Amino acid sequence: MDINGIFNSIVRYVQANPVVTAATSISLLILLFWRPKIFLILISIVAAAYGLAILFGKLAETGLG
């Protein structure tokens, strides 16, 4: 999946679910200012999960051998 497709899916989700988006944004801002260590751990976990999703997607396309 290209980066443009990722941004398009994020924009569609934000437009379809404004309450969930607002609650998530407020929670992340609170973590950013009051518990930055937890915030960075969450961001790291999300980045690692995204990297694994890309890896599994490429392996599913090409196969292992």
C-alpha cells in the first residue's frame, strides 16, 4: 500500500468517526504532556506493528521462495 492510500484511509476514518477521533486525540495529547514515556512507548508499538504489517504484506505478495 502506498502512502497516499494510507492517508486517504485515515482521512475517510476521521471524517466518518469524529467522536472517536476527538477522544483519541485528547487522550494522546494528555499522554504527551503528562506521561511522555507512555506516549513514546505507544507510538513505538504502533510503528513496529505498521512495519510488520508492511513486511507481511510484501511476503504475501511474493511468497517466501
